[in-house]
Amino acid sequence: MRYRLTLLEQMRVVRDDGTDVGRLMDLRTRATIGPMPQSETLPVDALLVGAGGWLERLGLAEGGSTVQPNAVVAVERDRMIVRMRADRGTSGSRKRTGRR
């Protein structure tokens, strides 16, 4: 899939079962410093999603809020659908299990 990164910014991300994961906060790529030719494309390494993605973007947290780009099933006008296990823990509204 090829998309303009700016079109995906703040897009709602949901699992393929309809569960909300959060908004797309950032994309991780391997870019070089300097101007990028218009014809060049950047492969995306990870999607930072939800509150955890926002904290990771700010450098205040690490891991746990990323979605691999190969998990993207579809990109619709208003949302991105990803295939992932429900216990993965990428949502800012995840349920706590076990003892505290």
C-alpha cells in the first residue's frame, strides 16, 4: 500500500474485530537527513498508536504502543483497520489483568 503520510495523521485505528485501538500518533521510518526526492518512498517500520504512542513520540515512554505495518488490513476514509491479537496491549483503554 502507498499513502501520503499526512493523510494518515490522527486517523482512528481499529482492530479487525471492531475494537478501538486509538489514533495514529506517529510513523517510524528509516529516513536520511537532507532533502528527499519526490519519487522516493519511505518504508514504514512501525505505527505509534493511542496514548502510549503519543508518550513514545514525546520520548516519555518506550514500546507497547506500536503496530507493525504488515498488520494493516485496510485503510478507509476515516479509519485504519489492523489485524492483531486482542491481548496485545496497544490500546490506551486496555483492561488490566492480574494483580497489582
